[in-house]
Amino acid sequence: MNRTPLLAALLALSLPAFAAAPKAVDDALTTVSERSGFVRTGRYDEVIALCDRFAAAYPQAVRCETFGTTPEGRPMKVLVASTSGALTPEAARERGLPVTLIQGGIHAGEIDGKDAGFLALREMLDGKLARNALARQVFVFVPVFNVDGHERFKAWNRPNQRGPEEMGWRVTAQNLNLNRDYMKADSSEMRAMLGLIERWDPIVYVDLHVTDGAKFEHDVSIQVEPVNSGDEPLRAAGRALRQGTIDRLARRGSMPLPYYPSFVVDDDPSSGFVDGVSAPRFSHGYMQLRNRMGMLVETHSWRPYPYRVRVTHDAVLAVLEQVAAQGAGWAKLARQADERATRLAGVDVPLDYKATDATRTVEFRGYAYTRTPSEISGALMTRYDETKPQVWKLPLRDVIVPRVSVAAPRAGYVVPPAWAERVAEKLDVHGVRYERMASPLPALTAEAWRAEAIRFAADSVEGHQRLDAQGKWAPTTQAVAAGALFVPIAQPKARLAMGLLEPTAPDAIAGWGLFNAAFERKEYMEAYVAEEEAEKMLAADPALRDEFAKRLRDDEAFANSPQQRLEFFYRRHSAWDDRYGLYPVLRVDRDPR
């Protein structure tokens, strides 16, 4: 880490507890980070050791478990803590205790959460801070989610961040970004995490990060859903959780924000900010589909590591204190949301969201800056002066409305057997309920979705070629063989089922390319054959001849394209593939079982 005079001054901003002399090396429950004065962070073997040591030191209150194994063979560790004695999901449910799941290191270079979480846990168990919080909930703590990435360890893995001296890498050993994987669940790490979520059913799921981006004074942003998305009554709990966390952080001297401080125009502070709802590929966008609360904590990368750990520590305690006080009520709201989700049949359900053009002016604590041409890149570059704080008055667009809404099917979805295994794998990992149809359906009355515009992404995204297809549902009668899946809409995870199976949802199975073969042309009519067939069709059908002539007059691009002109006839010929562009999932208004 480059120890400039400015950095030394920033380090001094940390609270006294974090600026104190390093702890004694033989303290078995302290971290490398704490002993170094929060300059360094430890390797993953420390997590394994601390997990066992906490369980040994507090056998009635802590359990250390392995909930998965990474592609490189490392154990994924989780600590379960509660002074209530409820250290299993079954015990938590039996006693009506809410569960809070907090994870660090999904991006392993952003490792504040690991060191902050261990410190907060020890302080609570020692009775120094919020001990009663552990009596009224179960705290499930994953110190490092991206374990293999954590061990790709060196300096400068995060060039836009001040400390620690060395850190892990953003993505996994398979080069996958876990915070893009919640819906598609490609990675073994994500499948393990979704299994943990399914078993524990946390009312609040907190994902601890560090921002990239510009230089400014604000030190943390807190985003929660449902606030602008998901079940309407549950949004009140989301707003309470967000505001309660912000208020507690402010009392501790932080400058928290309720939106992510990323400029509309990259590197241009004057462009202001746009709030929104993250797609469910992200942690806090995903949980609202399960009728639970997800929080994204983003400390600011240009604050030094001791400062960031302190703020993350405070955020962890703020959440746990609130769940202890209000979690039982929030859990009741969530169960009511589950019940409401079983009655979404025929209701318009938002799948994606956007900010309107409405703006308001916010006062944002930045620094003096200049924007001048760079001799290096030739581009206009922003240069900040961190010795000169300023208050910027900037536009913020934070009125959020649905971008895409779809009426839920009245009964559910039917997946024909040719695609059933692929879809079942995704439904299983998310805990979405379905049934296999033992008998064929000779004439199923349903809706089928056909693409009217198909565009495959030019570049790979997370190992996938994404599909952007536009189309519509239309009535059909179709024979479906035995072995099909029926996915009922009448289930608590109805929104999650729609997020996976509606083709226009932002992180649907279709959008991630799992059905791309269904949208590819597989048969063609040679040009000379098309010419001959077109002549026959024109001679036999005067109406077709008139339609073709009108198209030639009205559409210059069509008239000038031999390919389009021949395809005009091919698409009307009996040789045309009637399954081309047909989405291989049906919607039904009646239960086919």
C-alpha cells in the first residue's frame, strides 16, 4: 500500500478502537487484520482456524460448518451464532427466531466484511456490544463467499482501493463473478450458497462490498430490496431496515447514502445519479423474488482499510440490532408475502424496473475537481483534490417504476420433456416447486411465446451468449409427451418462477442463453429452389401477388434485398420451420394434472 501523507491523514480518521495498538498475537479469536492495526488481512486458513476456535470457545452459542466445496477443493465455511441455543434451522423455526445471513468476500478483493464480521461476532459473544441481539435471532456468517478468489492473493488486486496491503481477486477460479450468478447459478459456490439460503430462510441477507468509482467524502451506501420492488406490504419492512441502518451509521459518524453513487456519465460528477432496482443476478435484487430482504453494503474504496472495516463493523451491528428488535414482525410480514404470492395468478407482476426522468437535487459531499484533457490518454479526465471538500448539488433520478410487467399465468408453466431436465436443474437449486407429468397431454390448451425479433449478444457474458428476444404469448393447442414439468404459479416462490421462466425477465433462463438452440435457424431453402417456389406461389395466389407488390413499393430496404425478397416466400411456404423462434415453455390457465 502506498503510504502517502494523505493516506496517513485518512488512517487517523478511524475510530479509537480501530486505531489502538495491535492486539496480543496469542489472542486466539483475533484476526491478522486486527493484530496488524487493520493494515493487512489474513489468508483463508485463518478463516478455517477461527471458525473452529469460535465454536470451541463458545460451544453453546457457535457452530462451525462446511456448506460447500469450491472448484479448487477448499471448504466453504459458515459460523452459526445464537445465545438462544438454536443452532439449526429446525430449532430456529421451532422457536420462531428470525435468521440473518451476512456474507463477506463475494468479491474477494473487497474483503472488509470478513475482518469486520469476526470482530463484531467476538464483541457480541464477549458481551461488549449487542449481546442480546444474539439471543433473539440466529446470525449465520459466511466470512468469505468467493474462497478460491480470496487465495489469488497479492497487492494491487484492487487498484482503485486503499488497503489492505494484499487482498484476493474479484472472481472465482473459473473466472465467474458470483454477484452475477444468483439466477443462473452456474458456479458450485452459488449452488452451495442458494442451498444455505434455502435451509436457513433468512429474513435479511446482507452482502458486504467495497465500491469502485470516484473520490468523495461519503463512506458507505446502503441499498435494500424490497423497497421499490417485490411484495408491496413487505416494502415497508425494507424501508425500515434501510433507514434504521443509515440512522445508526450516521450516529457513529458515517456519511451513508441510500443509493449507489455511480455517475450517470462515467467520470463526470456533474451528471448526477440514477437510482434503480438491481436485476436478480445480484444479491440484493434476488432476495425480493423470494419475499425476503436483501441488503447491499458498499463502503467507499478510497477510505483506508481501518476506516472501512470500522464502517462495515458498524453496519453489521446495525442490521443485527434491528433484526433482534423487529425480526419477528418482519418474518411475519414475509410469511404473509409468501401467502400473497400464491395468489398472483392473472395479476400483472413487474419483472424489471427503471427510474423515470423526474429529478430532484441532492447535496453530495465531494471534493474540488478539474476536468482537463490528459496528455496520456488524450481524453477529458477528472482530477480530485482531497484536501478541498465541497458540497455538490447534483440531480438524482430516484422515482422507480416497472419497466416490464407480465400477467402471471392463471395456473402455471409446462415445460415439455425435451427441455425438462435443463429447467428442473435450475428450479431445484432455487427451491421452486414443480411436478413431473407421468402421462402425456394429447391436446394441451395453452399459450406459446414466439419471438418476433431475435438478437444474440456479440460477446460472451459470464460464459454465456445472452439472448435478447422480443415476442408475445398467443393461444395454442399442443401435444405434450409424458415427462413434462408443471410449475404451478400458486406457490410462495411465484415471483422467482416468473423471473426464471418469463422470456422477457432480465435474468430468465432464456436471457442467459439456455434455450438459444430453439432460436437458431436449422434448415434453409436454396435460392434457386426459392425462386421456383415463389413463381408457383405467385401464380396460384393473387392476394399474395398483391401483398408482394405492395411490399416492393413501400419498403425500399426490402426491395433492394434479394435475401429478404426470397425469405418473404419461404416464410409462407409449408417448408418453413414452424418451431423457429418458439420458446420451449408453455403457460396454462388450468392445472393439467
